[in-house]
Amino acid sequence: MASCSKVPALGNVFGRQKSSHGAETGFKPPVLTFYCGSSALERRIPTSYCIRNRSSIFGVVKAISTVPNGFTSENAACSPSNLEEEIHSLKILRSSLCAAGSLHDKIEVLDLQQRVKSFHDGNRRVNHLLAFDGLGERQIFLLKCLIAIGQEHVFSVEPSWLESKGEPVRSSSPLKNAFYILLDMIEKGDKSGDSAKDQRYLDLRPGNGDAGPSKTGNDEISLSFGRLLLMLEELETFYDCIGGIVGYQVAILELILASKSEVHSPSGQFHQEFSGVDSIKEFYVPSGPDLSKDKEYAAQAAIWGIEGLPTMGEIYPLGGSGDRLGLVDKETGHCLPVAMLPFCGRTLLEGLVRDLQAREFLYYKIYGKQIVTPLAIMTSAAKDNHKHITALCERHKWFGRGRRNFKLFEQPLVPTVGAEDGHWVTSEPFKLVLKPGGHGVIWKLARDKGIFDWFYSHGRKAATVRQISNPVAATDVTLLALAGIGLHHGKKLGFASCQRNVGATEGVNVLVERSTAYGYWEYGITCIEYTEFDKLGIADAPILPGSMQAQYPANTNVLYVDLPAVERIGSSKTVASLPGMILNLRKPIIYEDYLGVKHSLYASRLECTMQNVADSLLTSFPHRCYSNVQENLDTFIVYNERRKVTSSAKKERKDTNKSLHQTPDGSLLDIMRNAYDLLISCNVQMHKVEDNSCYLYSGPPFLIFLHPALGPLWEVVRQKFHGGSVAKGSELQLEIAEFYWKNVELDGSLTVLAENIMGSVNEREQEEATFQYGQQCGRCRLQNVKISNKGVDWNCLENVYWQHKVHRLESVKIVLHGNAEFEAYDVVLEGNHIFEVPEGHRLRVTNENNGVCSRMQPLMDKMASCGSWYWQYTVHNSHVHLEMVEL
């Protein structure tokens, strides 16, 4: 339970001491004094590092149970009845800690716990452990909480671990010799009863004669112990709304108990229902506008979204570890987070920022004003996530947006627990196996870290939220319409949704109706995970007999949020601030111990689900509503075609796996299908993307990558493309916004790379470089042009299509520096060509005497600043219209 008193600083954890008058006396590692009484040891310390029946140099730590002291059967420890008793006991402890006034009073409450008393009694010199130099009252409280919830095995230390921290030669290491004495004592079963002999202990202070190991070994131990304390402090502080460390364990055990005592779906994921599920009466299919069918409403909603961009922020939850992607840095061999996945030529994070910049550029083109959307990114320490994200932003100079417009905040890592009994999994003494606690912690964390106030200081009142593994969420009108509807109608939370197939491992959006104890009826749009269907009576049935489409739509985690509304929930200091707690108990975790041995066991960690913040945003009515209720709700839903809303790149596709679901390969094909739909609507003739099975044998039918600033609205792109064709096996890459295509026939590879896509970067001395949307950008016009070359080598085994990493035999490549321009008219370009245009110049390519004629000219006068032409955007009748202006 979190202390209500002021939390002492953790600067002393690593041994920085202060003299009596408060001055720092320099760095001093904490003293680790380990007790080794033979009378407390019952059998030989095992050479393998197990979770159960570990021996400790504090004494034998038996099969660590989550049941109250007095139960010794390991089978009993996992039974529902004993779990209920343990939960009841810990709830009493949680209440007692909450009632205790001071930190000292809380420690007294813990000292009365049987586990803590037994730990003291069985380790008569445990005061050496709990009296390290620099260890304060707060840290003692945290350690005793850990013991009180039955996790004392975290302190279990084996000789092999200490050997790995000491000198390699036995005879030169007093620490090793001491442990060999300990092992001999265990083997001989020394029971002399001489307390002076039996109660030996090891003082690990560096420079303490023959009693300690090398300074390096002690420093590593001190560092491991200090990190444990820091993790416990984070856990106690962040989960204060449910009772800190003790409450965290209660939630874990309640979910494990639910898995044992109720019939659930085979996936083994269980949901902590704090919002009164028993009162829920009905679930309905939610209604909402379908952007793919009601084109006029979609256009109007997108305009609302564009108009509201100056009041919007953007939130990216990037803290997940992404274990299923198996992403590894080829140079270092270190694991990488999902955000670093190289997808379509850039990392996933770069792709999300490009999408955001494209919307800002659209606003500039319509209204002539520069806006920079503040971007909040939730990271974590998993796989050095925070460090990698920060380094990526720094390498890209914060994408020209200014460091002040980014706010990175790190979510806490939480312990993984055994699926049977809730034991916290350790990879070595003092070191827990930690994972991110799910993206649902984002609301409380944002409140704790001042993210909402930061948004308000930028004049923002709402935000769009999208996950890093979904690269298609900003396609066409999806995000703009979602935000527009939320802003225009004053909603508090909105879902972008789409159809879902029966049996898919996806959650669903529902309209929930439930009664309250006070006679009111509550309604709202929320999310239910697929693992909860059986428990809540959700039938995963088709919309029509024989159809593959499920009756309930898919939850995609593409959200609109009203910032004050979700801030109130995040700051509520109740369990509501941690929405949708779940425990997935059927998926194994893999970790590596200190000897380099890999382990796999069924374990999980307490996760929260971001979208279930909707459970706290239900609208109350004095009576039951039978129709038209959704118009009056604080929550809403909007639909679009599935591949315009979601296509997850969450897991690596194995060579033996023919399914592309949730893989980067599947996301690539969805992007190609979107490109096909878009260009076909521009009267560009193309080969249709066939079934996914064709991809496994021959790759995609083409590669088309269009910069989002060409639109991002498809109605804008349609005014830049007219006619022509793209042959099967062709590649088209357009890194440009000011572009015109008319009757272009492409059979091969064409790449247009503009150095300035949407404007230019202002670089001033002693000031941060910032991006300025404007006319100083590259331009390209192609009219009645035929391009024919060998293009991509589709037989190259090194091609990785979803990374856009391909070998080309021939191509046409146009490179535009600064505000350079390229134009081609009535010409045939055969074979390999590279056209590179310097800043301030225009290159015109035409047909002359049945050959290719190129003329380079400088841009003069006004054209030097505005270009020789540009697209002028205007809004008329809720549609964006373009007109080409020639200078």
C-alpha cells in the first residue's frame, strides 16, 4: 500500500550517505550481510536455479506459497480454497496498511504479519539485510511488503550466482571459500549446536579484509539490489490506487482464482471486472456512420477534423515489448522494440509521424497556417524501448517539429507471475522478469507525469490515439473523420471500427446496457476482449447464416479522446484509473537466467487495456431506453473499410506459416490493396491484388508507396492522378506532395524523391531546426509519358518486400533537391535513367526528333520562392477542391 506520507528520495539506495549535518560523504555501496546458519538449512543448495524449492543463503526458502503461513502442501497452495484464504488475508493487510497513518505505523503492521515474523525468526541476523548503509525506512517498508505477500524467494541466492560475481580462481576469493564451507556444512549435516559456529555470516563490504569479494562483485550485487528497490518503489507508487504492492498481488491472485474456479475460454485470459459486470443486462451491436458508404457524411466529418486540428494532440502508446516480432539489431544482436521495425522503407514510428505531418500539411494548404501537433509518446524500459525511441527522434532532429512538441513518458515495468500460484518470476537473485503493464496504464501515467497539463499548455482539448503496430489507421478519412465527429458533437470517447471475421482473435466493440443499484440505466460504447466472450455470453456468430463476417465489429484501438474526460478518470485514485485489468495465463514467457540458460514457463503480468477507459464513460438515464439512445451518449463509434482502419504488424511470419494475419507481410498487402483501390478510382489501369496465398509464392503483384502528403484524403489524390496504367510487377514510389500524373504508362520502376516534400527546414545558429510548411518544396509533373524498364528483380532471394528492400535491374529515378522541379511531356523513357535536379532549377524532358531531350533552366524571380506552379486547395460544400496555379 502506498504511504500517505512524503516518499523519501531514493538517492540513498545505492549507498550515497549523508553526515549528521546533512552533507554528502561520497558514494558507498550498501553493506550486504548474508546470514548462513546451518540449523536453518534443510538440504543441499541445488545447482540449477528453480522457482520452487530454492535454497537461500538467508536459509532455505521452501516452495514459496501464496497461501497463508501454516499450509505446506504445494498442491494445496494452488487450490481455489487456499487462494481464497490468501486473498482474504492480503485484503485485510491492505486495509490495515491503508488505515495506518505514518510509514512507521505501516512497518509495524507488516511486522505483525506471520510471514514477516517467520522471516525474522528464521534469519536471526536478518537485521543485517534490513540495515544496509543508506537503506531508509521507505525501502525497509518495500522489502517487508515483498515478504508479506509471499515473495521472499526473490532474495534467494545460490553459490553459483555469487561465484559469477566473484573472482574466477577459487583460492583467491574469500567469498567463494566461504560458500564452499557452507556447502560442506550442508553435506555433512553439521548439527553441533554451537551457535558461534553455526551462525556464520558473510559481510560483503568491499575492502573488509578476508570477509568480502572483489569490489566489482559487490558493486554488481549492490546494483542488482538497488534496481529491485527502485522497481518496488515504482510498483508501490503507481499502483497506489489498488493498494500498492499488496494490492497488486491481490489483483493477481483474484485473476488466477477466476481462472481456476470459473469456466472460461481456452485462451486463459481473465479480466478483472471492477465495474460491476453482474449488473450488465444486454449487449447490442453499436450503430454509427459508415464512412465507406456515406461519402458525403465522411467528407463533412473529415472537414470538421481538419478544422479542429489546432485543438488536437496525438498519443502513441509505444511501450510494448513486441516479443512476437523477434526484432533484433543485426549489428549488436540486441532485441529491438516494435517502433523500430523497418516497414516500407522506414521505422514504424517514422511512418506515424509522416501521417501526422501530412494532415498538418493539408491544413496549411487549405488555410495557409502552420500548426505543429504536440505528440505524447508512452515508452517503457522493455528492450531499451525508451532509449531507442529517444535516439531515433534525436537522429531525425525531432522530425523538424522541435523537442518542445514531444513528450516522452515511460510506463513502469511490472513483475511476471507464475500461472499457477502467482510467484514472481526471477532470472537471478534480486532480479525479476519484468514486462510492460499494458497500454491501459496510459491514462493514470499521463496524469502522474503531467501530460494532460502539457497538452493544455499547447491549447489542446482532445487527442487521437493509435498503436504503433497499425500502419494504416490514417488512410483516407479515417482519423480525420473520427476526430471531426468527436469534436463537432462534443463527445468524450470514440472508436474507429470495422468488420470482424468470426473466430478472429480480436476484441469487439459493443453497446452495453446495464442497470445500477440506484435504479438508473447506463449505456455506452465499450470494448470486450475475445477471451471474455464465454464469460459474458457474447456469441461469436456470423451476421448472416453462412457469412464469415461476425455480428459485432472489431475493436482496433484507434481512438478519439476528450482530454479532460480521460484525465478525470486517470486522476480518480480508484481502480477505474487502471481500466480493464487482465491476466493472460496460457502464453509462455521465455527468459534467460544469469548462466545464459533459457527458460520457458507459463506466466503473465497484470495488464490494463487502454480502450476500456470507456467503462467509466457510460451515460446514465432514469429509465430504460429502447431506441435512439446512441445519439445522447458520451461515446460513439465510426466505421470504415477494414484495411483503412487496421492492419497489424505484430508478429513475425515464419517460413512454415502460410497465414499472413497480423504480420508485416499482411500489412504490406493491405497497403497495396489500398493503393489499387485509390488508383483505380483515378482511372489508372492496374492488376488486382489476388489472394494472400499468391504472395507466398510470387510476392506482391506490384509495389506502390505513396507519401501521405499527396492526400491524405483520397479525394485530394484523385485530383492529382488521371488515367494511365501500372503494369503487373511494376514499382512506384512517390516521396513528394506537389505532383501531377496524367496518362502515364508505367512498366518497370519509377521513383520520385523530393528532398523538400512539404516545405523546408529553418536552420538558424544556436536555435533548434524547425520544419516550415510552405512553397519551398519539390515539384514533379508527368504527362503522356511512357516508362519502360526491367524494374525490380522479382527472382532475387534477398528481396524483403514489406521492408521495401528490393534489388532492381533498371529504374527511372528522379531526385529533386530543395525547390527543384521536374517535368516530362510526350516522351518515352526506356531503360535506366537518373534525373537529379539541383535546388532552384527546373529540368524539362520532352521528345525531340524521336529522342529524349533534356533542358535545365534556373527558376527566376517569383518562381524561385513559390515555384513555377502549385496546387491551390479550397473547401467547397464539404469537399476539398484543387486548382493548378501557373506562375
